[in-house]
Amino acid sequence: MKILPLALFLCVAAHNCLGAASSETEFDVLDVMLDELSRSFDVLQDEDEPPYFLSYEITQDKIRSVSGSYGEIGGIVDRSFRELDIDLRVGSSELDNTHFGGRGGATSISIESPEAIRNTLWYATNREYRIAIAQLSDVRSAMQSRVEEIDQSGDFSPAPREEYRTDVIELEAALSVLQEKVRLYGAPFKRAEHIIFNRVTVSGDVETRWFVNSEGTKIRVSQPFYRVTIEASSKADDGMVLSRQLSHISTSLDGLPDDESILNEAETLIEELAEMRDAPIVEPYAGPAILSGRATGVFFHEILGHRLEGHRQKAEHEGQTFKSKLGEYVLPENFSVVFDPNVRKFGTIDLAGSYDFDNQGVRAQRVTVVRDGILEGFLTSRLPMEGFPISNGHGRKNQGRPVVARQSNMFVEVENPYSPEQLKAMLIERVLEQGKEFGLYFEDIRGGFTVTQRTMPNAFNVTPVVVYRIFTDGHQEMVRGVDLIGTPLTTFSRVEAGASDFEVFNGVCGAESGLVPVAAVAPSILVSQIEVQKKASSRSIPPILPNPVDAQEGLSSNTPTLLRR
């Protein structure tokens, strides 16, 4: 499982291009879908193995994106696609064709006319039914040669009938506006000789989903995302590549930070990369550390969040790290962890993991997984698990992938938090107690991965990009070249305290069901002992030739003073 930079969500492949906006003003797409679903479902009841459940989901993605480097335009994307996903189940809710995992697979579809919709649904349903029958036969054969499974909770859970519609939102970002921003945000990198790579992407993406099922549920939701992502890399004299990224997300273009704020952030990024080039490399280390709120968000997402996804408690190949920990302390008693996709903002910041309904037509729900340090729940889809028989609205996927339980907006809550200054003082106390020369402060973490299966060490590796050593006299020094590693139970047993300085991490997470947007809101935390190892490093030398771009090239009288100073 990986959490990736948010802007990469736009790099998911686009398929067939479409014309202008849908003609849903002339007919109701949901009514056409439900009529065809009902007809197919009724006819198939006469077969020897009739389906007991059927759902259709049509996803429309409209994407407009401009990218470039050093203030010049490098690529323009302006396209749309629509895809159909079908969940057809034969057998029974106790044992069906998806028992060993859903198949996935999307079909391109047009919604320009009722006939186009019906024809694609008819053809795809025929295909999926034949595949489902073959799957069910394989499942039944395999079950005859297997010992009885420990979890007998079945393959599918009931869910209430829902009817919900939002307006179809149109993509409003003009290409000319996006191009202007890419040129503006990339210009500072022209005069930074130590920058060997730069990419700026400004984009808009509106995803609209139509969902119906054989239980009578009808849902139409439409969600916009606007993003700015700035990436840059430098290279130290010893060959180590140093990378930084900043990104912002909003539900409107005007909701993104203003140009001056982003340019200030770009300047800070450039300065940090210059400082990193001269920073010392940290040797392997085990000792106390503080993680900033942003770093804590990534840390909890990777190490705790993925291990609380429901299907991982049921699959026999999974490590099931926390399954036996229900009712036990997994964090300090003043820590709680909540997932809530209904929360749209934290302060003025839009949260990427927000939605109204999941990809199985289940209403989004607030789920407390850790209360006062005690583990009390998991994230669930419509795949039931022992002790958790119904979905709590976290069945998510990307187009063409089978649904599994996934994270949404995570909130790490701390009762009676310390101030950041108090947390730093506590860090220095731990450094002295452990006889260390320094502690570490992780200001930013880009992402990482975690292994949850039994066949490999149940461990994690996250990638810090801004790290400082904090010495016992309180002064700090930037360092580089470390990966944060460990195992989940040991690491969480060493979380000591949290601060009051909450930050937001917006990202996109990749797992079995594809890439889904997520968010984490978390404070700085003190960990009594963490472990870091040396990062893999290139040995190639830095560029020999100087940067060919004149520092003042392209900086006209219209360029903001911020760039001309």
C-alpha cells in the first residue's frame, strides 16, 4: 500500500474521449440504468444459478491539466471518459462468486442516449453473468478441498435502500488560466542553479458517479477537485538526489492559495533544497523523535490505517495485526482515531477523503476505530467480518477495480494536548534519559509503503524529506538520507504524547482497489523510540555543465516583484 502525492491522482489513465456535457436534461440516466438492471435481473432469475445481487456504476471523469517546468508549458490534458463497473453476484450472501476476491474490470460507455446506455448494460451484463457462473463453480470446487474457514461471516451484507442526487458539476478551469499559473509558479526555478528537475502541475478534475442496484438504490454524486503540485529535485555532491514537493487541493479553483502564497512556498522549497545539499547524512539511529502534524498524518495512515481496513482482518494471507487487539490499548489513553468522510473541511482546508456515498451505495459514516487509546472498530465495506456484519460506508475503489474497505478522512485526536514547546522539551528529556546526543524531528514525509501480509515481514518504510537533529541545548540541524522504518505494534507502543498543532495531509492512496483520495488531520507527536536507516543513494555525480537558463531570462516587467528580488 502506498500513499502518493495528491497530484498523481490525475495521472490515472484516461480512456475514450467524449464530447460536451451529458444530455441528462433530456432523460434521467439513473432511471434508464435501473430499468435495464431490473429487466436483466428479472430475466436471469429463470437461470439455474440466478444472481442474488446486481449493481451498475457509471463513472464520468472530466480532467483539465497543464504541466510544465521552469516557467514553460510542457503538457496539456483536456479529456473526459466514462466507464461502467458491474457487481454481479451468484450463489448466496453466505458463499458467492467473489469469495476469493472480486474480479474488477470496467467497460467504456456513452450516456448520450437511453439506447446507448441500455445496449452497453445489456452486453456487459451478459458477459459478467457468464464469468460469475464460472467463478462460482471454481469457488465451490476449491471449498471442497479446504479446511473450514475461521471467519464464517459470509461474502455480502445487507444495506438500506438509498435515493440521493446532487447536481452534475461542470469543470470550470479554463486552460488559459491553468497555463498562466504554471508559467508563474515555475519561474522561480529558472534562477536556482542547484535545481536539476522541476515540474509544476495545475489541474481540475470533476468525477460524477451514477449508481443503481437490485435493492432499489439510486445515487448520483458529483465531486470537483482542483490541485496545484510543485516538484523539484537537487543533487548533493555525493550523488544523493534530494526531492521536495508541495501540493494543495480545493473544491474550487478560487479555493486554492493565492499566487503570492504559492510563490512564497516555492521560494522556501528552493531554499530548503539548497540547505539539504550541504546537510550531513544521518547514520542508522534508534532513539526519541517528534513527528510534525503532517508527518504524523502519513505515519498513522500507513502504519495504523491500512491495518484497520476490514478485509485485512478476514483474508487468511493477511497479517491481521490488530484483529486480536479489540478492546485493548493500542495508543495512549488520551489518543482517539476517527474516520469521517462527511467532514468537508478542516479550518479553511478542503479534505480530499470526503464523499457522500461509497462505491457500494452505502452512506458515508463516522467511524471511531480507537477511543481513549482502546481499539474498538474497523473500516468495513459490504464484505462482512466476524463481529462487524454490516458496512460502515468505507467500500471504495477506482474505476475497473473491485471494492474493498479503504480509508477516508482520518482524524487523530488528543485530549489535553501539550504545546509544541512542551513537546520539544519532553524530547530533550528523553534524549538525556537515553544517553543520546540528539533526537530527530520529522517536519515532512512524502509518503511510503507498508506490508500487511504474512508472507513478508509486517513492517513499514516511510520517506521523510525534511528532517532535523535536535540537540540537548535546543538548537537544531537539518540532516538528510534517512528512511523511517519499523514494525507497527512496537512503534505504536512507544507513542507518548501529542501536541495542539494540528495539520492536514491530503493525498491519494494506492491499494487493491486502485487510487482513492484520502486525508489525515493530526498533531505533532512524541515517540520515545523510532528507527531510521540509510536511504538508497545514487552515486552519479551532479551535473557538470552549468544551468543554461539566465537567472533573469523571461522575467519581464510584468513578473511579480517576488520573483525579481
